Amino acid sequence: MRTIANLFGKSPFVPLQSHMRKVGECVDGLGDLFQVLVNEDYDSIGEIARKISKTEHEADLVKTDIRNHLPRGLFLPVDRGKLLEILSTQDEIADTAENVAVLCTLKNLPFPENMKDLFLEFCSKSTECFRDSRGVIEQLDELLESGFGGIEAEKVRELVHAVAVKEHEVDLCQRQLLRVVFGSEENLSYSEFHLWLKILSEIGTISDLSENLADKVRTTLEIK
């Protein structure tokens, strides 16, 4: 099996993409988590959360391996610091996915009927935003081959713009959900109310970080 060091010999971006795929597994796991949360299937929530935590740990191992093998003093097509910034943001997304999963296990939350559809739409838009940012990372090799210009660079700029648009849609959805939660305040206990606020905030953070990640790539393009 190829090590991270071997991957760097092919491209400085291949290890980042390898890490991003593991981050993607964490975010993908949230899809199942959100569905059982809506259905108030409390037994399944813990099982899914444990899987996400295990995958996040695996992503951490890949991140550490990359940091240990990222070449120093050798020519890289992108500044070493920029690569580490991208890696760090990817790591934050995996951490946030785990945070969401853990929060959902803290208490058997009642799910207000009037927020189920909106909640699933919010979660779907947030994960779509992440997938678009992952698409940006998957295009990095093509960018390298094109010298960070031409059609490939324009394709990445369009993806970055799509991420920004979806992040805004997530924000709008989140505001609607917050109104519902505050409207249901009398029917929720103090701990349930604040736990819902925290869960929604963390889910929204996934799209925020996804936009930040895409923007870091865009900035790299402009520097080039």
C-alpha cells in the first residue's frame, strides 16, 4: 500500500485529497444520523455517532501523516503554508461532524413536528455545500497540470462560487429553523432548547468551513 510519502512524489495534492475523502465519510455519516434523529430512533443515534467518531480518528491519523511527510525546502507548486491551511480546514470539518454526532447523543431530544422537513432541508443543503467544496479539492490535480490557468481554473472558480451560493442558502434555512426553535421554547426544557441551538450552530459551521475551504483554493488561484 502506498504511504503518504509516496503520494507526495506524485503530487502535493494527492495526500490532501486522500484526507478529504476520509473527511467526506464523516460528513456522509451525518446523513444517516439526521434521519434517525428526525425519527427519534435514539438507539441508532449512538451507534452512528460512534462510527463517525471512529472515522474522524482515522482522518486525524491521515492528517498527522501528511504533516509529518510534507516536504520542507523542496519546490512545491503551492506554498507549503497554503497546503497546511487547506489541510487544517478539512480537519475542522471532520471535527465539526463529530461534534454534531456527539451532541445528538447527549439527550433524547424530542423533535418538534413543525421543524422536521425544514431541518432535513437544512442538513441536506449543508452537506451539499460540503460536497461542492470537496469537488474543488478533487480538481487540484487538474489545476496543477494546467499550470493553474485556463479552463480548469475557470471550472474551479465556478465551483467556488457554487459553494458560496449554497452556504448562503444554508444561512437562510438556519434562520428559519431558529425561529421555529424559539417559537417552540415553551414546549422544550431549558437543556433541550439550548442543545437544539448548539446542534443547529454546528451543522451550519460545516457549510461555513466548506466555504472557507473553497475560498482558500480561490485565493491560491489568484496568487498564481
